[in-house]
Amino acid sequence: MAQEQNMKWLLTAVAGALLWGLAVIVGLALVSGPISYLRLFLVQGIAPQLADHIAGTPSPWWLPGIVATAILVTVGVLSVQIVRGPQKANWRMHLFFPLVLLVSLVWSSAHQRVLALPVLVWLASVLVRYANRRVAVMRVLLAVIVFTLTSVSPVDFTLMKYPGGPHLVQVVDGLLSDSGRDAARRGELFPGGCGGAPIARWLWVW
């Protein structure tokens, strides 16, 4: 019986460590990918000279660096759990936390909203407090609901400088016509590209 329990604990510990590793991969890819709308929307306003590099070809060390970081995190988390042993296992931190975080990051990659970034940080802080038994699970549920709603908001904002000063502009997908490109240059619409960008339908630009 004890051997069976130890095996179940070890498998659960490995699963939790792998979840942490996957969360690291998705999180780093989301914020440092070659085409990350979240990065572009922020960096365009803060440091426009870096925007072209962000949207260009990634460094050859980009993917190996992410994988190496994820492996280190996975091994580190698993080592901590092994040292703590089954009697001191905190599955809220080592299993529930990375699972919710991973799902949230995957959701963010498909629904990129600058508006949802502070909510994601709040969700992570709530998960930390829940793992330490300082808040109830209902607080986690509330944070997840707010994050989901802000992630699908039809209106978002960007720090990108755009013609016409601060105003709300519609995002138009697909190949723009000559008149559409002229409208974009005047700041009357925002080109979303041909791939169906995972961004809001309306953007507040500056």
C-alpha cells in the first residue's frame, strides 16, 4: 500500500513539474515570439525603433533558450517536491497553480489583449495566495472569469502611435484595397492582416 501511494505521489509530482515546464514555454513564447501582438502593441509606443526587430526573424537561440529554461524549471520543481517528500506536498502550488496558469496562457495566445495583461498578473497572485491557503477557491474562480471576459473584449488599447491622435479605430482583416490602405495611413482603420489576428475588433490608438 505504501509503495503504491509513493508511486502515485511520484507520478503526480512529475505531472506537476511538466505542467510548470509547459507553462514556461507558452509564457515565454507569448511575450517573446517573433510575431507577438502583445509585445508590438506595447513596444511600438515605448520604443518604436525596436518594433521592426520584434516582428522580424527571431534569434537562432530563441527556441533552444525557451526549451532550456523550461527544462531547468521542470527539473527544479521536481527536485523541490522530491526533497519535501509526500508528507509536505503542496498540490495547490505544484499541480493546480501550473494547470490554471497554463490554460490561461494558452487562452492568451489565442486572444491577445493588452487589457487582460494586468488581470493575468492578478490571477497569478490569487493563485499564489490560494496555494498558501490564504484565499478560498471562489476568489480563484472570480479571477478566472474576469480574465476570460477581458481576454475576449471587443475593445482593446495599444501604445502604438497612429495618425490622427488618440481615437478608437476599427480592425479590418484581409488584404486591404488601395482605398483601405489610404484609410489606414490616415488612421481611419487598423489592418489586422490576412491570418485573422487574435486581437480585438476595435483598438484605442494614440
